[in-house]
Amino acid sequence: MKPSAVLAVFIAVAALAGACPALAQQSTKSKATSHPAQTKTPPAAAQQAQTEPAAGSGVPPAPGWAARCTSPSRDAPLECAIEETAVLTKTGQLIVLVNVRVPTDTHTPVALVQLPLGLNLPAGAKLQVDDGKVIDMPIQTCENRGCYANATITPELLAALKAGKQLKVSFQNLGKETLTVPMPLADFSAAYDKIK
């Protein structure tokens, strides 16, 4: 190659390298403003929640419900689950994680909900699909990552999740304010079909 051609290629690569960070910043800004969480009593932190994978997870944000399968060993059967998260836009802090799995022994779907610390524990958590029936979930344990509640998913709830538009996860903070985090259900049915 002639020196002038090498120089032209170098300038083109440098220009592209300079343009890419600007594009990455723009896409980050547009994601940071999408999917704000709604609350009945809006605390500042929950107003900035969004539904996407937690920051720093090393996984690029994938919209909607994600299916994952794992196995504790090569000989053990695969355990599959789908999950959706809501995180704070500014800090990446997890607000709500909803995990739905189908155990290989019972084949009955189970929902596990992870909530933040600082809850009014006796109030528990509540799930509601669109404007349907409210399902109470007692909080069973808390650790340094958050508090957990789980419940068996009835056939009626599963049908509602597949046909619904929005899952609302509600809980109370220590001030007994009810916080409601909406989670879209647009791709729940397709993701669930991958793990059943």
C-alpha cells in the first residue's frame, strides 16, 4: 500500500473510533429515559426506575422477559427460568426482579420476587396483572441483596400473565407508602414457551 493510502485508512479508522463513543452515549441517554416506574406515592428513587437488566451485570440490556437455563452439574437436569427486572436509571440499583421457573419435579410454575431492603415486612408484596385479581405474597426472608417472596402460579394467573399487558408489583416502604412497579408482559408468553 502507498503511504497516502495507509494514512487515509488510519484517518477513517480514527474518525470511526471517535464517533462510536458519541453514539454509545446517545443510546445510553435514550435508554435512561425509557420505562419509568410508576408509584402510588412517588418517592424520588422509584420515579426513576426502569425495566431492564441491572447495570454492571456484563449483559447488554435485552428488552422484556429473558429465558435462562442452568444446571448445577453436567449430570443434573437443566433448570430454566424467565425473568424481568426493574432498576433505577441513575444508579443501576435493582428495585424488583420477577423470576418465573418451572421445577422439573412438579412442573408447576413458581414466581420468585426480589424486592429492595427497607420494606414494611408484614404488608408483604402484591402481584396484579392489568386490573385483575390481586395476589398476596408474604415476604419470606431478607438478606443483603434484598427481600424475597414466592408463590405458586395458578393456571388462572398463568393465563392472565400470557394475555396481559402489564404486571404490577406492589410493596410498602417503612413509611407504609405503597410503591407499585409496572413490568411489561408483551413478550412473557413467548419467553415462557421456551422454558415450559
